[in-house]
Amino acid sequence: MHVVIMGCGRVGSTLARSLEDRNHTVAVIDSDPDSFRRLGPMFNGTKVTGYGFDQGVLTEAGIQRADAFAAVSSGDNSNIIAARVARETFGIGSVVARIYDPGRAEVYQRLGITTVATVKWTADQVLRRLLPAGAEPDFRDPSGTIRVDQVLAPEAWVGHTTRSFQEQTAARIAWLDRLGEGVLPSRDSMIQENDQLHLVMREEQAADAYTAMEKGPESD
């Protein structure tokens, strides 16, 4: 892919390096040329000084051959204008805009522009770490039907099979983190101490799932 990024702050520079590490080509736009120092000496992409909503600047960054565009500057207005130009003028299908105001983010989301509401995302991440397990999911699908939760393996379930866990809790183990590595469990995998379980479940069944987890296994 070729990706054009507007904004070379901490988010934009990190995103640019991550994309290059995955062998994509990257062009970064920023109005302040000094900001490109954040990219480091190993960055091989294109650096364009200017504003990401300027069609000439976007053309210099290779927008006409781009597969995706990310507007991650520090200004909501600049980000949304640039995102709309990329989408509506140049026909870029994959466009993401960083928006600080969650209310505005929801509006633009309904207009078809994928948004990341920075403040809301950060608050949600903190909230999930403050509240007890199950109070807030790691992810909830847009319809509010399916949720993904991360749970430390309950002590009562250690030594029991993932199959038994799933049958009795109605929560599917998508994967688990064990000793710093992701593991895809088989039906007969055993739950071990300190496993981090990534559970997929229906929102309406979440309360029953956590009750079953706390109760422990009836049998294997």
C-alpha cells in the first residue's frame, strides 16, 4: 500500500514508522518542516511541507496512487477537511481522521468518515483498567450486540479445558496471552495460571457469563 499521513506529531510519526516496518510506502505531510525530525534517520518515505487539505500538497505526496489517508494533526478542523478532500476529491476509500471532540467524531462517522475520538478512546482505556473485570469491554461492535473482554483466568478454572469453559460460560475464547505470547487454544487446551483470556460474547449474555466464571466449573 501507499499511505499518505497528514500530521507528523507523535501519532503521525509513530504511524509512519509502523507502516514502513510493514513494507508499505509512506508520505508524511506537515506544515512545520522541523516536525519531520520525529521520523528519525531510518525513515525512507516522502516528506512534504504544507497543509494536508491543499490539493497540490496532496498530489505531491502521491495521493493519486494512495490506498489510504490518515489525518492525525492536532486540529479537528484541519483533519476533517483533509479527510473529506482525500475521500471526495481523490476518491480514497480508506480514510481515517483523528478527532478530539467525541461529539463531532460521531457526526463525521455517520457521514462515512472513520474517526478516532482521541479523548474518548483514552478515557475508555483508563476506565477499563479502573473498573472490575466485565464492567466495560475491550471492544463492542457498532450494533452493540457483540463484545470482546480481556479477563485474567479465574483461579477456579485453572487446570480445566477451554472447551468446558466455553460450554459453561457461553463465552468464546478467541485467543489467550500466555507468558507474553498469543496462543490460539484448541478445544482441549488447558487454562493455566496467569493466562489472559480474550473472550467474545453476546452483550445480553455477559452478566450470565461472568456469573458462571465466578461460580467455577461444574465438571469437565
